[in-house]
Amino acid sequence: MVQKKIGKNFRFTALLALILSGCATIAPKKPAPILLNVKKVVLDNGLTILIAPNPKLPIAAYYTLFDVGGRYEVKGTTGATHFLEHMMFKGAKKYGPGEFDTLIERNGGATNAYTTNDATVYYQTIPASFVPQMADLEADRIQHLLLEPIGFESERQVIFEERKMRYENSPDGFLYLMMMKKVFEGTPYGQSVIGDVDDLTALSRDQVMDFFKTYYTPDNAIVAIAGDVDPETLMPILKEKYGAIPKSVGLTELKAKRDDPANYEWKAKFGAEYSYYATNPIPKFAVAFKGEKAGTRRAFILDVLAYMLGNGGSSYLAQKYVRNAAPLLSDVSLSSYNLRHSGVFYFNGELMEGGSIDKVKTQFMGDVKNFCKEGLNARTLQKTKNQIMSQAYTQMKSNAGMASTIMMNEKIYHDYSYGTKEMEIYNSVTETEVKNECNNILNKTAPIFISTWDKYPKNPSALVELK
Amino acid sequence: MKTKLILALSLCISFKTFAAAKIEDSIKHLKWNGVDVVFIEDNRFPTYDIVFYFGDGALSDDKGRMGLTQHAFNLLDAGTAKLSQKDILDQFEFYGTEFSSDITHEYTTLAMSGLSKDLNTSMTQACSLLREANFPAEIVKQDLDKERSELQSLVANPQALSDRVFREVSLANTPYSYPVSGKLRDLDTYTPAALRAKMDYFLNTVKKRIYITGPKSILSVEKIIANKCQFKGNSTDFVRSITYKKQKNKNSQIVFIPLPDANQVQVKIGRFLNYDEIGDRKLDTLASEFLGGGFTSRLMREVRVKRGLTYSIGAYVSSQKQYGRSGIATFTKNQTVNKLVEVINDSVEKIKKDGITSEDLERSRGAILGSHPFKFENNRAFLAQLLYLDHIERPYAELFDFNSAVMKYTASDVARKIDEVYGMRFQTIFILGDKSIEGELKKLSPKLGKIRILDFKTFI
């Protein structure tokens, strides 16, 4: 599975109590911070383990993150990380082909994984009694993956079909792929996570094994477990299963080289326009600006800005373009996608039937300069904060939501409880800050305009400069 | 084998103990102004979920104006005499309140969730919409124009298009084949007066139930529901029930829908299930799990793992009170569609011929037993299950006795059920893909029936 957007818009974490005060009021009280009940241990080999007990039901969520994604692939090996993710389910030394998922499903669990530009995540929902065996299964495949040649070839065909499903037969997926390629052109984010067809065709077992040996090491991983488990009982079991796995050699240096900020400097041609043939009979478009990497205050402000302008039927963009007497668009959205080392701030829209893409483009691009003046006010800011808080509950109600969020916060901020701080930051964002950033991004920088339509020629488009 | 049995029993015991002590006892039955209310107290979060059930659905729509029920509920937020659509949406969104409806052929639900301290405010607004929505013509037109646009775009979404067409084709000549949402030709018939009349019918004539979960304090919403929504219940409230002639199993047929330039073929195989074929839902679940549930199902192993023919494949039986439908859903590349269909056919035939092993059975049984507690993790999902059981007139005990009931099934029960439901001799084999595969598909005819070629536009 490929997940296109990790951390898109908002990432909510441990903030339950602080939501109690002030939500849905114009002048909220300052929220009181709370402490999460999470046990954290870092093993000698560098593996970080997080356990969040929740005795409500005899079930658990088991998450494992490896800090490797599409960004570590080079031309010719695009898709290797995702290919490896598929192969992780096809057998290891102790639990051979077919045994991994059979054991999990026979015990009532479910297992899957996703790969993004920044990370590869494996996850299971399982009966709590199965957690020790889950650790054994995970420890086995991390150390002793088989990568059997026959299974490797059949999985290659599976991935081709997945690629068609996600991109070639999905106009939205295709538009997103082309936007990412153009916005991040020349940087490690400018590649298809699922892989280009030529690369996937040529990718060898040895190349995938190389990825596995390089990046699937305990000091490059986080395990997060939430559910009906006792940390005091479980931690020794996890230490036994994972503790003897050797840490990486040279990975820190390799990652430092790959993550060098110079690699992520903008190289795209902002101000350009691209049009692509896709199967949609009504044109779709994206307007993409330079965004912000995750974790900075600016990233939080851009999150709030995206929400204020574009979230919900009452939002400025929905009212201006979709819900009025003469709608220009059938759908519109705005997202701030904050990756680890860069980001993109982008609008998506779909025309009404019979609409002209040229006319819509001209009008929309002309309107953008007015968004900051017309679309932002104190009530909308408070509405956004209320929505963020309300959504936070939804995220934390399940074991999977809990495990996923503490794991991601540990990875990005080195602090599993960063959600509390996140909420403080969101609550502290002022109207002036949002307006300033709105002006900075929409009025002082040029976007890339990308559209798809089945009336465009199937050949690659010509590059057109935006006026 | 012994280990597996012990494991299964331990799951059974641990959940049963848990269920008896906590979950089952947490369900409270109340009566608000004659309306049955099911309440689950949950103090973990200061949030609520509330669902209104109405005992009628799309079957209430008249020919020539099908889809009216769905649009009446979906357009509740279009406006009232006092509030514009923008005001209404802004109010809900300001409080982070989710407000949505779901319409089936047999019943309708209206759901709302949010922070418990805002429930009374949001419910007051929801009641005003139910009672006062006037469906302003210009807003209705905007929404329908948008819907027309979306329907025209279905051609670019082969999976969604095939879902829509397959449902209608495989349920043809039954009362349930027409889409709940109506078709393009119906959209012009949704006038403000018709939408209001439909809403009044649901409010004043149809049986209602209320399902609610959250802290005990949210029960104060009773007064608002009684006074503002004016919900009241009595024994004469209408519940949809129809009489239809039992459908005879038809010989298998291949339905081909050409889609220009499609580089992937959507394949769906299924049939209508009569009212007397859906009585054993747990066995349906177990059989579907074995055949097409998860990564270790028979079809996933045969089609994806062994042959790399697809990315995903699944099998399901879904049923309401009076009917059901079965389906196998997958996709593949143009060149391998015949092989895919043949592998599915052979897999189902092999189960009929050879049965399934006890090990196979234990894997599937373990899967559905072990995953059962997950149905209670989310209270909204839990409420939905109680609502469903009430709708099909089955006791809640089915939920809590699930494990012991599932333990009774044998391997031959499962094999027989797979043959009854998924046996290829009765199926509609639906294929949506590029016209160039038509010649290849004809090679399947001798074994799997005649090919009918239909235009997808007929179904939009």
C-alpha cells in the first residue's frame, strides 16, 4: 500500500484534557496540559519502544515505523521502498511464506502497511493476547527476510496493478502524482513513491535487499503498541525479541548525506503551467505553492490557513466557488502538506460540467490575491481551532490512532507527547500571523498550475509560462 | 489442532466475560415521548454520537421520482425561512459537529456527533432543519448541477462506476435494483415541495428510534428532541415491509461494459439473495471470510499471492431485513481477465468438490472470533450494530453470543454455504474494461454463459 500524504494538514496527538476548556467558545480558556500514560524505552541497539496501555477491550494496535521512504531512492530505483514493503509480507526465516499473515488473521488480527516519501509503516490490529507473538513475527522479518525470487516476480505484477489503480485509473491520484513530481522536481521528493514503470520493471531483488539491509535496522525504527497490555510485563518480552538485533553500520552518515538540506532546495520552475491527459471528462486542476517542512511554527500557521480558507461547506473557498448561484467549480480544497524536509501548499479544484479550464484558470489565479483579505477573520480562526480540537478526539479514540500518533510524534519531534505542545501552538496562532503568512505565500510567490483532462493530447504537454 | 482450539476457546471466554460484565450491561433502553431510545453511557470522552433511525428508505420513492428520499435528507441543510445554507453549515462547523445521513432501500439514518457540551445547541439546529427545511429552489438546483457533474465524471473512476452498474445489473428485476440516489433522469423531479413532503412523511408517519452514546449528561437532549424535533412514537408508526416473488436462481451470465481506453479490467461476480437465503448471517460471514476476507483467504492466495493477477480481491455477503446480495470484487490487467475469472471459477469449484480442511476452517473461524471485539472499540460502530439488529428484528444476544454460535459451524457447513452463495452457475459475471477484450471474453461463454454487452450510460 502506498499512502500519498503523511501528516497532511493536521497531526493530532495527546491532547484530550486540554480540549475540555474553551472549545467552541470565542474566547477559550487556556487549556491545561496533561500527561500521557506511555512507557518509553530505547534499547541498547537504538530501537525505540512506546507502550500506551488501554484496558477498555482485550485488543491492541501494533505499529512499526522505519525511517525510510521514497526520499531515499535514487533515479533508477524509484519504488524500491514500496516494493520492499510488499515483500515484507512474503516470508522470513522462522515464519516462512504465507505464515506471517496466516498467523495474524487466524488469531483475529489484521495487518497492512504503507509507504510515503518519508517513512514506511507496518501496522496490525490484534487481540491483546497475541502481542508477544506479534513481536516475534516482527523481529523475525526485520532480521531474516527471505525475498524469495518467485514471490518477488509475482509481487512485481501486483504492484503494477496497484500503480494503475492509484494513478493511471485515478484522475485525482494522477494529478497528485504529477503535482508532486513538478513541485519537487530535482529533489528527493520529486519521485513516485510507488515507482516509475521503467524502474519497477528493472528493479532487482538485490537492489531491494540492499534497501532492506541498509534501512531496516533497530536504530532506524520505532515500535508503538497501544491497547490492553501491561508495560511492565510486555517490555521484557520486547527486549528479548528485539534486543539482540544489531544496530546499523554507517546509516547515520548515509542519512545525513541524503538528508542534506541542499538536496531539498527548490529546483522546480514555479510560475510554469502543465497540462496532462487523464481519463477525467471534466477538467481538474492543482495550484501549488512552495510550502513548509513539518514542525516549524510557519507549518502550523499554514495548516491553520488551509483550514480557515478551505475546510467545510461554509468555508470561504466553498462559498466562493462551489456553493453559490453560479458555481465555477464542483469541488475545491486547500491543503498544507508538511513533509520532513520540505512542503507544498496547494489548491485542488474540479470544474463544473461544461466549464472552460482556461477561463477558470484566469479567474482563479486572479482571485488568489484577494483570498487573504476576504477569507480570514477572527470567527473563522476560532472555528478552525474548534474543529482541530474536535478532530483530536476522533484520532485518539482508537488504539490505532493512539499508536500511530505517538509513533509519528516520536519520529518527527523526538517526543511522543508532542501533541500537547502542538495544540498549544495551534491555540496560540493569531489572526495577524495567519494573514501575514497568507500574504507571503499567495501574494509574494508564484505557483505551479497543473491540469488534467481527457481532451488534452496524450503526448507530454508543452511547458507554458503563466502570465 | 489442540492449541488452536484452546486459543479459540480462550478468546471466546475472555470476550464473553468482558462482554457480560461491561458491554451488554452498558446498553440502556429508554422511552422518550413514545420513541424507543438505546443509550450507551461512555464517560471516556466529552463527546456524543446520536443516530436517528427511520423505518423506511428508498423503497418509499415513487417511480419517476426515485432518489427523492436520499436528496431530502442530504439537502436538509439547504436552508430554512430563517437561515441560509451558509449559516447552517457555519453553525455546525463552528462547533465541529458532524451531521450526515445514510439511506438504504429499507431504512434511513440521520447521524450527528460532536462535543457533548455543544449537543443541545447542535440538536436545536438539527430539529429546526427537520421541521423547517424549505429546500430553496436555487440551492437545490446548485446541488443537483454539482451532482450531474459528478455523475458525468464517473467514467473516470472505473471502480465507482462498476460498483454502481454491477449493483443494478446483478439485482435486475428485483425491487432493490434501482440506485438509492436515483439517476440523472430523476434529478429534475426534485422540487422543493416534493422534498418537503418527503421529509414530512418521514417525520410524521414513519417509525423512529434513537441511538445515543456519551456521558450521562447528554440525556438532557430528550426535551429538545420531544419539543423541537417533535418526535413521538406510537404503535401505528409505519415500517417498510414488502412482498416480492422469490427470485429463481438464473444460469450464470457474463455482462460486459465497454469503457474507452481502460487499461485495467474491473471484475465483479455476484447475485441477489432472497429473503430465505439470508437467515444465517454468521455462516455467511464465516464463508465469506474463508473465500475472500483478508490476505489469507482462498481467493487472495490463488489470485494475488500465487499468480500476481491483482492487487486486491474480496468476497462479501451484505443483507438487510428482506434481501441480500453477494459479491466477489477484484480487477486485473486487460491481458489476464480470462485467467482471473477462470481461477476464481476453479477455486469455487474446488471448494465444492473437495470441501475445506479443518485447518482452513480454524483460520477463518479464528479470524472472525478474534476480530469480534474490534466491533466495540468505536461506540458509533457499536450503535450501528445495535441499530442493524433492531432493524432486522434480531436480539442483541446475537452480538454477544457470536462466539459460541460461530464455534458450531463445521468445515462442510462452510463449503456448502460457499457453493450456495458463490457457486458460479448462478452468478452475474460483470466485466468493465476496454472494448478490445470483448473477443477474449467470448471464450468464457461456453462455461460461464452468454455475453450481454451494455452501455454504462444507461446506468447513470
